Amino acid sequence: MSVDMTQFHAELFEECLGYLDAMKTDLESIDLNAFDAEKMATIKRGAHTIKGDCAMFEFTTVSDYAKIMEVLLNQMLEKHKETNTANIQAMLEAVAYVRTMITTLQNKGELDAQAAATHGARLQEIIV
């Protein structure tokens, strides 16, 4: 007996949007003069959860993009990448991009995996 996973899509999308709201709020409140490891870890966990949840539902385009975000956020958390205005702005744009993908899925639209991969590659280039 197989389970129809589509019955859980609405809950998944709402959960992802909630994480994205929290990530946006936390990113916007970062004090560049006082590194907040706890806040960065929370933001990274949001990306991690979106990555895992979307992978479980086979939304690999979102999951792959969220993985890029998670890796970059982890590098910022571990101070291998800078937490500066440009990088925070790039992460805010990434959050907005994931929101667009989730909204597209909510509306039964198709995602452009190549466009997401290109956007993810640009994100990797921006974060220094």
C-alpha cells in the first residue's frame, strides 16, 4: 500500500514559507558589528530543513538550491565566508528565490531546474 504524498504538499509549503519568513527576519536583523553565531545557526537550520523536507517530497530543484544555501550559511557561520552587507543581501535574495519556487509549486506550476542551478551557481560566486 503506497501513500499519496500529495496530500501533505500544502502543509509542506506552509512550513517552508514559515521557515523562509523566519530566515528573512533573522537575516535582516543581523548586526554586522557583532557576529551572532546562534542567529546564523538558526538561519542555516532553516535552509537545512527546507532542503530535507523538499528532498523527501522529491522537489529536488528546491532541495538542491537549499543545499547551496545551507553550505554557504555554514561557511558564514564557521567564518570561512564573511558576514557582510553584500553576502547578507545575497542570502536575502536566495530566500526570495526559494519563496518563488515554493509559491510556484503551491500553484501547481513547474520549476525550471536549469534556472535554479544557474541562480545557485551565481549565489556561490557572490558569497565571498
